[in-house]
Amino acid sequence: QNDLRFQGPIDGNVLAAMALARCGVDRMFGVVGIPVTSLATRAVSLGIRFIAFHNEQSAGYAASAYGYLTGRPGVLLTVSGPGCVHGLAGVSNAMVNAWPLVMISGSCDQRDFGRGDFQELDQVEAVKPFSKISVKATDISEIPNCVARVLNSAVSGRPGGCYFDLPSDVLHQTISESEAERLLVAAEEFARREVIPRVPNSQIEEAISLLKHAERPLIVFGKGAALARAEGPLKKLVETTGIPFLPTPMGGRAPPAARSLAIGKCDVALVVGARLNWLLHFGEPPKWSKDVKFILVDICKEEVELRNPHLGLIGDAKEVLESINKEIKDDPFCLGKSHPWVEAISQKAKDNVAKMEVQLARDVVPFNFLTPMRIIRDAILALGSPAPILVSEGANTMDVGRSVLVQTEPRTRLDAGTWGTMGVGLGYCIAAAVASPDRLVVAVEGDSGFGFSAMEVETLVRYQLPVVVIVFNNSGVYGGDRRTPQEITGPYKHDPAPTSFVPSAGYHKMIEAFGGKGYHVESPEELKSALAESFSARKPAVVNIKIDPYAGAESGRLQHKN
Ligand code: ADP
């Protein structure tokens, strides 16, 4: 085994690192400090790549995206007290997105807890409401089993965030090599345990019968299908049956071009690994027809019970789709291109694309959102396969990007997700570059989204990651200072508007401070040349695009909620 280089008694830091390595962890994201620095350095010496961040929040977002992209828990390491609190951003984001993550935090000495110890906090209780499980090792002998439990729980059933607390006194305890080995073997076994619910064949047959007899069937797929790596059987199902399909924003393939028609008029919808939550209008009228029959495929029993669909298939998306395909093989059916429903959808999609292309074709300077987005789309398409991983956030930037930037390969799009979390961008970029070293990573971010974690451009440069961050700089949140003279009153009327940043900030200069490449662009020619150069260099770069501060809408497409 790779951990025999540690001779003699083994302390908690070494044992935790050994347990992680033995349970298959090969990457960690985090911030070191008291009491976990030694855990990180030990992990590195055991072959685990440790990506050191400036802030636990970004590291947490990175760990969550790593979990989604690889299907294995992303591991976040934080220091005690405030480090754990900052890391909560990552755990909660993983929970809401249903992505596998494990946060490991050092914590204060158990004997001194309650007396105001350094960075004291009841971390297990603090993290509990945001996680699937929250456990503490109260003695060194518990470490391997706790590591296995959190890693296993993070990926079991609906994936999510799990927490493991390591008090500093436990990290300093020691045990013998033979005792450590005994505990590690048991932990490895536990970490491998897998329980996947099986869907009865009668339900598979019922699903097929519903789809076959539908007049306007639809397949919707989301992050759960991507997590299950169900793209193979999904493609096969779509190809054999000709049923129109619709991905959610992160579900994969191209953004839907006839979304309103498809969900508004379908009579049977097979929804695979996507929640009928706000992003899918709760599966209710007026967006959906009131008579639509939902067939829900989800690994999570509670999710299926909550939505109360016509038919619920509780199981792994890939397995369920494989079973459906197998069953259809003996009695195939296909709608065909001339089916009125298929024709209506493809006609509507063509019309929508044509309308959008008219708007995109114009070069608008000073830049609106559409012109630079078209130039970015063309530059991405020119790269071919493997497609870059696209990271996108910011109200207007993300909304416009969803319609314009086409991603046809699964798990190549990361955005604000189920929670609409802004500030995820740089963490996601780093995770994507670490998870898929063969792909370029392109982030298309609003200036506000970028600002949450802009210091992590130093992390990009330090690890020389192939990431190009494109900032849509419209000088503020939604835009610059857009107040009317009547709105500018009160004792603080000379302060900038709460929505505005320093106008035309030089974000490209930040990365130059660390030795990365910065571009400031204001015209189509400048943007094309910056993208051509930075995409082929595959080195850390920031492209700062000056956007008209009046171009964006307040709250993007969610104005009714603000
Ligand atoms: P989207 O945002 O793309 O609509 P959601 O995050 O809302 O997707 O939903 C993803 C769903 O997928 C969750 O309900 C989750 O329980 C489910 N899920 C996760 N892993 C699997 C899997 N392996 N098979 C089936 N469903 C899964």
C-alpha cells in the first residue's frame, strides 16, 4: 500500500490522510491552518492532490462541482471555527444541488470546549441542518470509520454534503501501525458499500405503455441524469422512439429552443433526474398542461413522494433507462419526423433559433450582452471536441448565456444551479480544470459574480490551470448606477448606488499582478483576438469586456421576485 512510508505510531492527522487515500480520495480542496495543516501535507505525500484556496467558500464550491463532475465526493478541508463556517457555503450548495461533497474541519480541543478555546464552535451541530450526516471522531480509533461513513453517505441515494469533525486533541493522539491497519481495512470495505433501489419490471412496462400511447410525449432530463452518467441510454431512447427531449440548464446537450411549447403542450412527460421545483415551474399550470401525466425517475424516494406523479420510478437513472431500452427493443415504436407533435416542436425550435440569430447577427457597440455572447459562442464552437467546460454566472450574463452558448457534451456546463448561487464561478473553474485536465475551461461571468471570489485568479495562476475567465463588466449588479434624480435623496445621497461598482474596473489587471494574462476589450475585433489567443494558449487569463452599463435588466429574468 502507498502508506507504508509512515513508520512507528501513527497520529490522527496521518491516520485521517491514510483513510482518505485508502477510500479512494485523490483530490482535496481547502484552506490549511490550525489544526489541519499536517493532515493536508500528509495527504499530499500519500498521492492526494491538494488544491489550496484563499477562501473556504470558493474551495467548498470547487469540492461540490468536483463531486458533480466525477460522481465521487469532492473533499473540502477547512480549519476550525470561522473556516468551518465559511465552508458551510460549499456544503449547503452541494446539498441543494444534490452533489456529493465531504467537508472535513479541524475543531478545538475537546477538553477546552465551552471555556472559550481558540476558534471554538459546536461544529457538528452547526453543520447538521445543512448536511446529510454530521459526525465527529471523539477518539483516534474512530477516524477511519468516520471517513468511510461520510464518503459513503455523500454518494448514497440522493447525493449531498456530509461533514466530519476532527478535534485537535484527536489529531494528536497516536495508535500503533497494526491497529491502524486493522481499522483502515474495515473502513475501505465500508466505503465500497452500495445500495441502489431496483425498479420492478411492471413499472418499466407501465412507463413504456404511457409513452407509447401518448399523443405528445416529452423527455426531460436534469442534473440527476448527468450524475448517473445516463447519457448513453438516454440518447438511445431518444433515437429509437423519436420522442422530443428537453434538458434542464445543467442537464446536458443543447439548450432547449422550443421549451414553452414542449412543456406547455405535452401530455406525458418522462422526467429523469430533475426536480419539479421552481426551475420546472413545479410541474403545474399555467406553464404545464393541467392533465399532463408525469413519469418521474429519481433515486430519492422522498422526492418522488413529494411530487406525487402519475408514475414514480425510484432508482438510478442509467439503470432505469437501460431497462426501458431493453424492454422497448422487443416491441419498438417511433414517432417519426412527420409526427404532428415532432413537427410542431422542430418547427418552433427552428423559428426561435432564426429569431435569435437575427438579434445576434448585429454588432452592437458599446457592447450589449448579445454581441459578445455570439463572439464567445463562435470561438467555443471553433474549438470542436473535446468541448470546453463552460462555467456561467451572473443574472443577465447567465440568462443570455443559457440561450446562446450551446453545450452538446454532458457535464460541460456549470452555473448558479438550483439555489441560484452567485460567487461559484472561480471555484467551479478550478474544480473543472482539476477534474477534466484534457478540457479547456471557459467562464462567462458577470462582474458581480466574478467579484465574489476574484482573488482565486491567483490560484489559477499558481496551479497554471487552463482557465479563461471572461468578465461581462457592466459596472455593477445588474448594471451601473441607474437611479433617477428623484431616487437620489437622503443623507447618503453622495454614496454610489447599492447596485454599482467602480465604473469600468480593470479586472484584467488583477490576474496580471500574479503573472497571468489580462485582456481589456471594447470592440468585436479586440474580443475575437483575445479569445483566439487565450483559448489556444490554454493558460490562466481574464478577458475584461466593457459592457454598456444600461444593457442588463434588473434581476435578469426573475424580476417578479425582486
Ligand atoms: P435540475 O436542476 O437539472 O432540474 P435537480 O437538481 O433539480 O436537476 O434534480 C436532480 C434530481 O436527480 C434529484 O432529485 C436527485 O435526487 C436525482 N438524482 C441524483 N442522482 C440520481 C441518479 N443516479 N439517478 C436518478 N436520479 C438521481
